[in-house]
Amino acid sequence: MGVASGRVVAVETLVRWDHPVEGVLTPDTFIDLTESAGLISGITNRVLEGRSTPVGVGAHADSTSACR
């Protein structure tokens, strides 16, 4: 939030991948690969368009939960 404006100026999200075989994968296992393959914008767009499943917000989120 911008102090003077009270408007949102930045957003951060933590994405986990609920893989059908490997289970829940944390960002450190797939983000570098998606960036090097040029696929990170697809993940970014999916999150920004709300096509992922939110499971928690902020400090109250269950750290073992995953976005699908």
C-alpha cells in the first residue's frame, strides 16, 4: 500500500504446484525451470487472472497448502 495514496502498489504471491505424481512442489523446484524455458509469464498470467485456487492469505495461511 502506498502511504500517501492508500492504493495497492505491489503484490506478492507464493505459488505451489500440486503435481499429480510428485505431490506438492514448492517454487524452488520449478520456478527456475519455467523461467529458463520462457514459461514463467504463463504462471504469472494465471495467478493474476485468478485462475489458480487460493488456499490462504498472509500470515494465517497454512504453509502446507497448495494452489492448484
